[in-house]
Amino acid sequence: MPVNLVFYSNGVLMAHSGVVTDEDLLESDVELYSHEYPEGLQFQLVDLTDVRDFQASHKTMRYLGEKDREFSQTHGRQLIVVIAPTHGRANTIVWEVWAQDTSTNDPALLTKIVDRRDEAIQWLKDNGIEIH
């Protein structure tokens, strides 16, 4: 599986590489959500910088977006930032549309798509998340 998960006490760094498929995303999602986070799952930092091809379907992206939104609504606020400079950006936008909760002024899930890792880290910090 071309994904490397690095777990922190309050979140996860998920770095994809090579060719990303539906199966890769679904497998990493199971691993991500089954992990125990001592401080709760407050953030996901998804890095698509080393992806050569993103073959995931819009159906899978919708499923993952809905799952992320529902998890945040029941388990507390979560921030998800995706570094998608090229490959995977369009699919990430599909995911983001389904992940966002537009029914409230104070959503449980905040999302952001950026081009570079430093932008992602800064966005997390600006929203009160320190990676540890």
C-alpha cells in the first residue's frame, strides 16, 4: 500500500505516494480510525506530494468525506488539511465538498487544501493545533 501513516497523540500524518487507488484509501482509513489517540483525533495531515497518479473514484471520495464529517460530529472537532499540489487535487475537492458541514456556523470539521507542507502546518497552528 503506497501510504505511510505516522501517528501522534492528537492526530495523524498520512503520506501517499505512487499510484493511489480506492483500495489504498479505504484500507488506510480503517487503520486511521481504529488507532487510539490519547488526546483524541484532532487533526489529519494528508500529503499527496509524491503521488504520481490518483485513481480513486468520486464514490470513494464521497464516502470518505461523509465518514470524516460524521466522525467529527460525534467525536469532537477535527481539522483535516490536504497537501495536493498536482495529482489528487480534483478528487480532494470532491472529498472536501462531502466532508464540510454547511448546516452550522461552528462546524465540527474544518478542511483545507494547500500546495505545500509549510502551508499545512501553519494552517493547523492558526487553528490551535500543535502536532505532538
